[in-house]
Amino acid sequence: MSLQSVERDPALPAEVVYSWWFGGKPHQDIDLESALTRAKNGEGFVWVGLHRPTEGTMEVLGDILGIHELVVDDAAHGHRRSKLEQFDENLFMVASTVSYVERDESQTVPEIVSTGELMIILGPYWVVTSRQRGRSRMPEVRALVEKVSSDMPDGPWQVLHACLSVALDDFARVVGQMQDDVEDAEELVFGQTRGVEIDRPYQIKRELIEFRRCVSPLCNPLTLLASHEFVLVPEDARPYFGDLSDMVQEARENIHIMEDQLTNILQAALALAAVNDNRDMRKISAAVAILAVPTTLGAVYGMNFDNIPELHWEYGYPALMVVNFALMLALYLIFRRIHWL
């Protein structure tokens, strides 16, 4: 949709934009009151867009559109969990959004998944979308509404479907990118010759938990839209939401698979770290045992007792060195044989 098709009403707050959609296209040069009147008479619908609306903005808009007071309160203050609720003639949907953040080497603990929040309020002849957090995807949503199939029933529910479609496309994209991260983490753990890297797998697992918190709550609302009767969602539209329900279920299953894979990677990393520590301890123990031979002999002959025959023997010192070397060599060969060195 071009910028010219988005209108601002001087009587409305600055963060409110709207457009009148009729025949699958946005129309310009019409005030909000006229657009609502024509939509109410069956000529298309009105789409109102908001970004971080204030409580005053929502109250004004609620009075104009007749939005339920509980919806007004939720839209003004935000709601971090996906849900679907019916209030009188309003259908209120909260959908979590995600975007992938490329790794920044300069960050100590870089973020992988950035989450957002999109609210959709559906009325009989209008729809309100409100973005609280996250990256804007409204251009893609508007493009999808413009390209809607002629087989789909007309109405503001199309905006709800487009918003959810774009959000789930992002889910699928982030799943693919995080699968690459999991594979990289696996190579990082098992490809190390010295030491074991566990920071990266742990960070990915933590971000996967955040990702799952966005995806899982969306399953039930999509199932309801696909299987339950709502006045504002035509019966012919349910199969379209059924496809979206399948997509979110697939995303959730992939997340569980990656979490299990990362759990195995972390367990293997800890096991490798324990093996490396044990190997180092064996080397240290072998070195201490070998060095104990000259230490013990030196301690015995350093006691300065008068009656130590070897002290007065002509070959006492060479013999002691030979015995010392022989014992150390024997211990070295033994430890090499049992792979401690």
C-alpha cells in the first residue's frame, strides 16, 4: 500500500493512521467518519493502525469504534502472551512476533531472538492493529492483504489472517536460522582439540526457551479460529486458519527437537570436559609419582646421620644416581603403558 493510501485524521492522535479498503484495495481521500459509514453499509472495511498507543489514544479510538473497555486497557498497556478473546462484538487477538538477530562478536552475550507483540482487534466492519514491541512487518501484511485470493471471503478478518501469516513466516524463518546455529554449536563442541566450548550451546538453548514462550501460547488461539464458530470470522475462512495452526504446531515441534538436541550437546560437552579434566589429573598424578623418587632419596640422604654406609663408599653417589634414574624411568614406562602419559 502506498503512503498516499494511509490517512491521518486531524481529530485523532498522531500515532493513529487508517485506510479504507474496498474491493481488495486501499482508497484515499476519505475521512474516518465517512470511511466508517461506508464500511458499515457493506462497502469494505476500515483498517486502523497504531504503534505503542497511549491510554488516551485507545480511549478516543474506543469511543469512536465502540471497543470494549477491557480491550482498550489491554491494548494500551500491552500483553506479552498470545491469546484470543471475544468481547461483545469485538474479537481481540494478541500474537507474539519474533525476529532473528545476527550474532555480534563484540557482544559478550549476544541476543539471538528478538521478540515483539502485535494486537489485532476485530470489529464487524473495521480492524485495528497495534504494535507494542518488535520489528514492524506491516508493509508485508498490507501487501499480503492486497494479494488475497478471490476465493477468500471478504472482510476485516483478512487483516487478522495476514498478520498471523507474516508472524508464522517469521517463526519458520527463525527456526531454520536457529537450526543452523545448533549445528554450528555441535561442530564447535566436538571440533575442539583443547578445552570444551559450552557458552554458545547454553546461550542458544536459553534463546530457544524464549522462542518457545512465543510460539506455544499461539497454538490454542489458532486452533480455536480453525475449529470454533466466531461471528466475525466466516465459516469459509476457517480452513485458512487451519493451515496456520499446522504451521505453528510444526514450529513448536522443531523447537522441541532443537532443545533436545542442545540438551544432548550440553551433556556431551560436560562429559568431554570431565574426561579432559580426568586426563589432566592423571598426567599430574604421574608426574608427581615420578618426581617423588628423587625427592624421597634426597630426603633420606639429607638427614645427616653418622651411620649411612653409602656416604663413605667410593661409588655411593653414582650408584644413587643410577638407582634414581632407573626408578624414574620404570615409573615413566609404567605410566606410558597405562596411558597416563
